[in-house]
Amino acid sequence: WFKQVVRNSIPHIDNPETLVKELKQIRKMIKDNPDDDHLKKMEDNLKRRLEKAHLAEDEKREMGDHPFKYSMEFLAMDGSDVKILLNHFEKMDHERKGYIDVEGLFSYIGQHRNRFT
């Protein structure tokens, strides 16, 4: 159950503080050149990027409360991946403790533990 994810396909999210600084600079430049369409387009672009950055921060904050949800996003897992993972977890957690230890994991995957594993 291997899934290759191309990390370049994950969108880059800007830092909101940096965008705010850039937006302030552009607005100062627009005051000096109010008829410059290029500057106005840059301002609009920065506004959109700032909005996306704020939304991404909100999502990140929300995921901070849900470590499993964060892990799913980080590992690019979908619903079927989660079902597979939970099925394997249930098989490993045969005592129904709600967690597994390292020995249980290695026993499940059929590997002997050594100093390299």
C-alpha cells in the first residue's frame, strides 16, 4: 500500500506578515503613481495571496487541534488510505488498548528489532 506523492504539486503558501509588508510598500508606490496599472495589478495579486495565506493559517491552526488530520494532509492520504491504515491498526492492536508499541509493530510486519530499526 505504497502511494507516491509528487511534492512539487503541493501549493506553496506565502507568509502573511511578508505579504502585508509588500502590500504596504505597493500602496506607497501607488500613492506616488496613482495611474500605474501594473502597480494596481500587483496590489490585487498581493491581496489574493494574503487572503489565501490567512485561510491556510486558519486551516493549519485547526489541524493543530487534530494531529491525525494534519498527518493525513501531510501524507496526502484520502479516505481509502485511512480505512487501510485503520484496518492494519486494528489488527496490530489485538488487545484493544488504543495504541501499539514498537514491539507490536515489528511483530506485525514480521521484522526483528535491532539497533538500525
